[in-house]
Amino acid sequence: MASILDEYEDSQNTRQHAQQHSRLSAANIGITHSGFVNVRLEEEKPIFNKQRIDFSPPEKINHFAVCNNQLCMSLGKDTLLRIDLAKPDQPNQIELGRKDDTKVYKLFLDPTGESSLNIKALTTSECLYLNRNTQKVRSLSRWRGHLIESVGWNKLLGSETSTGPILVGTSQGIIFEAEISATEGSLFNTNPDQYFRQVHSLEEDGKPAPVCCLEVERGLENKYFIIATTRKRLFQFVGKVAEGSEQQGFSSIFTQNQDLLPSFQEFPANMGYSEITFYTSKLRSSPKAFAWMMGNGVLYGQLDYVRPDSLLSDVQVWEYTSDIDLSFNKPISIVLTQFHFLLLLPDRVKAICTLNGQVVYEDVFPDKFGTLKKMIKDPVGGLVWIYTERAVFRYHIQREARDVWQMYMSMNKFDLAKEYCRDRPECMDMVLAKEAEHCFQNKRYLESAKCYALTQNYFEEIALKFIEAKQEEALKEFLLKKLNNLKPSERTQITLLVTWLAELYLNRLGQLEVDGNTAIFRETQEEFRHFLSSSKHKECLFNNRTTIYDLLASHGNVDDMVYFSVIMQDYERVISHHCQHDDYSAALDVLSKHCDEKLFYKFSPVLMQHIPKKVVDAWIQMGKRLDPKKLIPALMNYSEMGSTQQISETIRYMEFCVYQLTVTEEAIHNYLLSLYAKYKPDSLLWYLEQAGTHASEIHYDLKYALRLCAEHGYLQACVLVYKIMELYEEAVDLALQVDVDLAKSCADLPEDDEELRKKLWLKIARHVVQEEKDVKKAMNCLSSCNLLKIEDILPFFPDFVTIDHFKEAICSSLEEYNQHIEELKQEMEEATESAKRIREDIQEMRNKYGVVESQEKCAGCDFPLLNRPFYLFLCGHMFHYDCLLQEVTPHLSAYKQSRLEELQKKLAAATQSSKSRHRPAPKEDGDSSSLGKGSAGVSREQIKSDIDDIIACECVYCGELMIKSIDKPFIDPQKFEEENKSARP
């Protein structure tokens, strides 16, 4: 018995494989062009998988119950076997201890599993109960005398120690309310049954009828639903229980229905009993569906807790098939699953789908196991159990919803079909295809197109269907959905669909325009523009924009072509379109909005010809983003042949460039200069004056400006240009033709060249005397320039001029000469006195001396000074000759260093010559030796004096050499770099 739950191989494998094959074949319905290939590497397990329990009961099985993995069976006359399925090797056997021939009539097990109570209804109208945790069987005394047919458990108030209020149905049609407590009674009450009172009675045809089944369910707002069945009637009791009064039982519900007949359904056929079963998705939740096995067939449907009058909805009757004869093989039991109900017959089990009423599974049991007695479903574990007198079977239900989608699809309930095949794309594709075909046949073309777009069916076939049906809107919807489902890598398909859709949109817009339907036209146009501006297809549209342009042009759709050009940022096409239609303001608006410099350069000539003021305003708004030099050709063309407004706007923009943008391009300034010279001469001189007075400040071409002013006869402007070019003679000559004062201002400009100034003033004086013959003005020239004397301008006067005109000038000139002579005399006396003092200082310096102590040291080498020739400076510093030479040489200029080297060489040569003079020499050469001695001696002293002038002219520590060397580095940078390079490996 330890192996009671061991599984063994199913004896019906062959039948199940055949059924599975037929099911898979049925899956390939309707659609033959799916893009999915249904390939299974291994066969799926059947939905209903039967297994026999390896168990040989010692006695015949009378009754069987299972709930919450707790199995209980009645064996023989008085044996009760309990098994915890979690511990199948630890069965618990209990003897009821009955001496008579009484047998167990029915077993009732608490479906919640909380109270762990089971009730035994005996054939002697006696009831026993047993707690799961005890071995003691107790009698329910108040229940005695009633043959119990059904128990309605309280799923909300049941606990470990009490059932709470429950309903009990008897064979006499009486419904009792009772409560059983698993705890030991008190001193005065030792009965486990707390109370047992009648609340209602059921009848059929005016006679009491056995209560076959009872079910208690709670809905919203404390509303309770009680379902009770007899052999051919199904009763419903609905009523509210006051909040907090659930423990008081269900009496109030039946009391509320006393005045009215209870709601019931009745069927004419009667097979002596009935059975109702419920489907609950999870424990402690309310049932969602029911199935009632009675004489006419199986009544099944949904449970709706919202309806006020009846709990049953969507009710249908499945009539028994022809192979079920109520006289010979009446159905024994029924179990409801999510989508099927299992009907137990004496020799087989049938599974009927609740969706379509078709028998989807049939399992025949061999005769060797005996007659099938009962079928039970564990509401917690979900397993279905079947037993005979000698064997126990169980069914595993695996993936019951796997084929539900097909049934919903055949019923045209496509939303539900899709709900049950979301994780199976091949099935989803079939459902969508069937839904699309269904919508197409019912002329719901748009819905059909949306579904077709999600399938893998042949694209060409679907498109042709809509074309043949002349449904362009549906075709467009199909193409749009298909386009949105494509991957970015499928560029060819995207290009095809985008182009096709554009053609469809344009055809539709053209038709609407002809029909004059403005509202729909605007809506369609907005939709088309949304399609063109879609970011998802932007790359495709950009790569194929030429094709789209051709399509738009072929339909004459100018507005949408402009819109598409803007989206593609092809502003050149937009502007060209506006210019071709003489809408220059719109073209300029596009230019100003997108600020493309190249387009400004290209279209400005055309726009300047028609709307010069707006164009210049746009240029000014662009500011430095535009290069004015690239706009000059357009300005020059239209300023020469254009109107006065064009010329004035051209000058305005040039002034903006020069004065506000401070452009320094010579071409800009030259062009503005030419405009001023030709059209606005009043501004020419002002421009030249503010442009600067030095050539380095000028941004225009001086020679071009001079030529331009000369051609137009602007002499004053020419004078100004001459002044900037520093051509003062030409400036004075030209200024004398305009104004003498202007010439005078030009004559004073060469401040550093007195000779030139005098020459220029002489020109002015000659002009005043000879041309204007104004002696007084000539005299004013003398007072204006201190370089001119009366004798300089006298030759310009004619001979008849009397001296009276020059009397004052001559006297003034003589006085100046007198004063100058006196100044020269004073300067000569001062110079003589200064020379005398210098001679005295020199004589005094010759007699000056210094005292050197024997312990004095050289300031350079810090060795005794008297060991070698040395220098003594007035500041007190004393240096050896060679030390001073070494200190001074690095600070000398290159020229003095080379001069010093040259003198040292000469000194060395003179010293060598002096030594050779003291050697004995032939007598005949005596005169020449004497001559050489004199010349060598003079040369040597002179050389030493020159060397002293270079190295001993000042103290190296106190003189200018030290001050000049303060910013020199201690190490020569070039030598430092050479040392670094030599030190590197």
C-alpha cells in the first residue's frame, strides 16, 4: 500500500495519439497561405491524461471523496481509509465498529479543507463525522432519521474547529441548516452538532423530491445565492444578509422568499437523480460556470453575480447523444473544467467542449475494472478522480486552453480567440486571417484591412482583393498598417509601400477636389501631410524625394509639393516655386525663416529687383551670417539699372555693413565710395573724413578713391585723399584751387620736414601774391609760418610795390636777426667757459692716485692683488688684468668682442717683436733694429691703451654693463639646450 500513488503507463496511448493527430489536423483549417510553418519537434501531450493508481483495495470501494489533497474512501462494510496525498505512504485506516449490515451511503468532505471534517451518511439514516486530526468517529444525533443527499458548505466561515452555518439536503426534499463543531462539547452539551433546524422543503409535481445538490455562494453587498437541485428542477434562492449576521445562518434568505415561489427551472425528463458541478478558477473565489446533469441532458452556462433575479446566464442545453440511453447506460457523474465538462458513463468518459458542444475526447474503460461508480474533481488540486469497486484512476488536465482559440474562431468570436493564442504566433496569424476574411465578406473593409496587415498572408493576394473590390480606403489602411509593421532593414518594401501610399493619397485628394467635398478634402490632406512628415519614414522619403516630387507634379498638387519640400528641407525648390509665381514676399519669408546663406546669395538678385526694402531688412536681420562681398554682384547689377528705391536700399545696406558690422573688406568700402560719388555726393566727404587720416586706418583703395573723386570733380575730396597719401605738394596745389585756408592746413602737415613745409608755404605765398595780388594776405602767411622770412617772398612781388607795404615786416625781420646774433654770442661764451673747466678737471685727474695695501685681494678671483698686473677704479674695486678681462668679455657686444680679440693679437705680436729686439744681431743691421724698436714701442703702448678703453673704461660691478645685464639669464639658453642634448643617451 506504500505505492498507492505510483504512476504507471497509460493503457490507452494508442487512442490518445490518434485523437491528438486528429486535433492537430483540425488545427489547419481555412487558411492555406500563412507565413508560419507549424513544426513540432515532439508530440504534445493530450489535454486529458489518464493514469491508474497502483492500488489494490482489500475490499470493495463503496464510496470515494477527495478534496485539498485529502483522500477518503469507504471500504467494505465498516472500514474507512484516509490518505494525505502529500504523504501517500502513511495511510490511515479506521474501523467504524458497526455490527449490523449498515453501509456508508455517501461521504461529504469540506471543500475548503480548513475544518478537515468529513461526514458519513449511512444507509440507516444515521450520520457520523470524523475530524482529520482524530481517529474518533462521532455520531450526529440531531441528524438521525434523515438520509442525507447533499451538503452546502459555508466557504467563508469554515475553520479548523467549526463548519459554520451549513445547509443539508435530505432524500425527503427537506433543507436543514446546521453547524458542526470539531471541539469537545461542554459539560452540558457534548453533541458535536450545535443545531439542526429545517429552513425549507422542495417538491416536484406536488410531492417531496430529494435534494440532489446544494451550493451556497456570496455575491456583492452581502448578497447570497443558494442553488438547490432535485431530479428535474433547479432552484435559486437570492437574498441579503445583514452585515455581521453571517453567523446566524441562512434562515433569513429562505424567509425572504416565502411570499413568492422560488425561482426554478424544470425539465420534463427524469432519470431518478441529478448532479450539478461548478468551475472555480482559484480557491475561495466564486464559481464562474456550472453544469447540471439531468434527464434531458446537461444544462450549462455562466454565473453572473450582478443580475438581481437569476444567477444563471448564457444557459445552453447539451442533449445526450444517441449512444446514451437513459434505460441502459445513464450518465453517472459530471465534472466541469474551464472549457469542458466530463460526463461519466458506466463504461467510458466523454469530454464535451462547452464552447461548441462537440465531443472532443472519449475514453473507454476495459471490462476488467468493473462498472464505473463515481467521478470527483478536487476543487483545490484540479485533478479528476474516477473509481470502480476495485480500481482508482485520475486525470491530469494539461493546457486545456490550447485549442480553445480554434473554437472561438469558428464561432467568429475573434477577440476571445486572440486572447487564448497570444503566445502562439502561428495560431494568432490564423485567427487574424479568418477575422479579416470574415470582415471582408461582411463588407467591413477597413476592419478587414487592419487584420490582414497583421497576418503573414501573401501581400499581393490581399492587395488584389481590395483592388478588385474597388476599396481604395481599405487598401490604403492595409498598406499603412503593413508599412508600420516593417522593420527598418526592409528598405525595398518600405520604398514600395511609401510610393504606393503617396499615389493613393493623391488620387483620393484629386477625386475629393473634383467632387467639391471641402471638409473631407481638408481631413484627407491633413492625413497625407502627417504621412509625409512621419519621422519613421523620413529616411525613405528623403532617399526617394525625386519620385515623390514627380508624383506631386503629375497630379498638379502644388500646395503639398511645397509642404513636402519644407519637410525635406529642400527650401530652394520652395523659393523657386514662389518666385515663379511672382510671390516674392512668400519666397523671402521662407528665406528669412530658415536662414540659409547659400539661398540668400542665389535668390537675392531676383528679390532685390522686386522687393528691395524687404530684402535689405532681411539682410540686416541676418547680420554677420551673410558675407556682404557675395551680395555685391546682385547689388551692382540692379543698382545700375534699378529704381531710386533699389539704389537707396543698396546704400542703406552698405552703410549697415560699414558702420554697424564694421566690415573691413576693401571691396565693400570701394563700392560704398562709388555709390556716394554717383548718387549721394553729400555723404562722400563725410565718409572720407571719418574713415581715417592714416593709410593704416583706411579700408578703401586710396588710388581708386582719388580717381573716382577726380572723375566727378570733387576737388575737396581729392585734397583729403592726397593728404592721407602724404602727397602734400599735390594736396596744396589742388587746395589752392579751392580755398587758401585748406591749402594752409595741408602745408602744416609735414611736421618733421621743415624744408618741405617751407616749400609748401612758399607755394601758398606765391599764389597769394601772384594770383590774388593781396599783399596783406601775403604778410599773414609770414605770421602763420615761422619758417618764412620777408626776404623769401620779396621776389614774388612786382617791382612797383612800395616799401611801405613791407616796412613793419622788414623791421620785424631785422629785430629777429639781432636777437639771434645775441643768442649765439651768449652760447659761445658758455661753451668757452665749459671747455676751460674741463681742461682743469683733466689736469687734476692726472695728479690723482690711490693707495693699495699689500693684503688687498682681487674682487674677481679673491687672490692677492699685487701678484699680477691689476686695475684700480675710483669706486674702490680692484681686479687683476686677466680677471677683469674674463668678467667684461661676456657682456661686450659682438663688435667689441671681435675688436678686443684683434687688439690682443696685435699686443701679442708687439710683445714678440720686443723680445726679438734684445737678441744679438749682425752689425750691418744695427740701424734697422733701432728703427724697429721705436716703432714697436709706440705701437704696443697704443694697443694697451685701446684695450684699456674697452675693458677698463668703467668698473664692471658699478658701471652700465652690470645694469644692462640684469635681465640676462645666468646660463645662455642656447648653451643650456646644447648641454641637455649632449647629456641625453
